[in-house]
Amino acid sequence: NAGVMQNPRHLVRRRGQEARLRCSPMKGHSHVYWYRQLPEEGLKFMVYLQKENIIDESGMPKERFSAEFPKEGPSILRIQQVVRGDSAAYFCASTRDRDQPQHFGDGTRLSIL
Amino acid sequence: GESVGLHLPTLSVQEGDNSIINCAYSNSASDYFIWYKQESGKGPQFIIDIRSNMDKRQGQRVTVLLNKTVKHLSLQIAATQPGDSAVYFCAEGIRRLTFGEGTQLTVNP
């Protein structure tokens, strides 16, 4: 019974490149949540998606960041034209239904050179 | 805006002792709280949750207490073990979680 799977675990990009982070929710889960964590800080909500729909993107930066959760395949968090300040750990969580405890993956550590 | 904060950034206890980690929240409308444990290099791991219609909930070796009057919740870990060493976060909300900054728990053998 696999948990939330995120890949890659570590991603290095140069400034100006694109970063694509993938999240496969737990089996049977159709709700996905993305969070960002800076060193020695708590997680900050970014976006909540349900299959093919963005439900709440109030935590997403207005530019360069986008997220999707297609009918088939993993959820993708995409960061275009990355900058040094994008360096962080990005975590994905999933739930089966809307009002349940969120279960997290082990994150993608993004480093920008 | 709403915020969730921890009283202490670090807590050091002896193996076998009980640990108490505290958390304050500001949104009086908050009705669902979760404690997570995060080990180095890993994602947050669900420990226990509590709804605002309760003031206490127990799990295996853990107890969460909620005091809505002073907007405070705590996590008690009984007979703390070295494997309990981690950062503990309280979080508030259902779909959009608001996390506190975390308390680093160190268990000394």
C-alpha cells in the first residue's frame, strides 16, 4: 500500500530554467495539495487540486508557478524561469475525500544554482 | 491574518520521560487541528488530530489537549523514546493547512 510518491527527490536547476515536480497520490485518493517549506520553517500552503480541477490556488505565487492534476497521471507543480528564492522543499499531500487528514510524501528538494 | 505558533523552538528530554509540546493559534473559528512529526529528510507524518468539539483525544502513547478558551493545544508523548526525536508541527484547517514553525524534540538516552 504505497504512500504519496514524489519525484524527483532532489532537483538542481540553474536560474532561468524550468522545474517540474511530480506527485502521485495514494491509491484511491483524488485530492492533492502542494506545500512549500523553507529551511527551519513550517510548511506553507500553495494549491489544492482535485482531478482536472484547481480548487484553491490562493497560496500560489502569481507568476511562474502553475499546477495541474490530469485525469490520468501524477499531479505536476511547474516552476518556470526559476530564481534562487525558489530553493525549498516542496511537499505534496493527498486525501481520498475532501475533509480528511492529509498524508504527505517525502518531498522534492529543489536547489537553484 | 490567521497564524499558528509554537511556544518553544526546541525541547530536550530524557528517554522514558513524558514530553509536552505546546502550540497557540489565533483563529477562534478554527475547528480542526493536527499534529505532525517530521524526521530529517522526510515529509510530515500524521500523529493525531482533534476537532473543536473535543478537548482531549488519545492515541498510542500520545494525547492531544485542546483549550479553546485560550486557543492553545498541546501534544503529550508518554515514555519518550529516541525514535521520537524529530520536529513536531501543529497545523490547523481541513483543506488548506496552516502550519506552525515547529518544535525540535531531542530525546537523550
